[in-house]
Amino acid sequence: MQQIALFGTSADPPTIGHQAIMEWLVGLYDQVAVWAADNPFKTHRS
């Protein structure tokens, strides 16, 4: 049975830490899906 990881984030911008988590997941799971979404509660700088 395949193991699939789902990594959800609202990182803006993504950091090296986010990359490290994704690389770690790739080593543990057969497939990794990254779900990136806007966070309506975050304030964005213009």
C-alpha cells in the first residue's frame, strides 16, 4: 500500500525550513502532495 503525505501551508514566502520539511517527507513517504493556500487572516505588505 502506498503512503501519501499531504503538507498544507500558507507560507508567503516559503522558507528553507519549509523546503527541509518537504525533503524529509519525500524520504518517508511514497508520494508527497503540497497544498499551498492563501490565509485570509494574514496581512500582506504592499
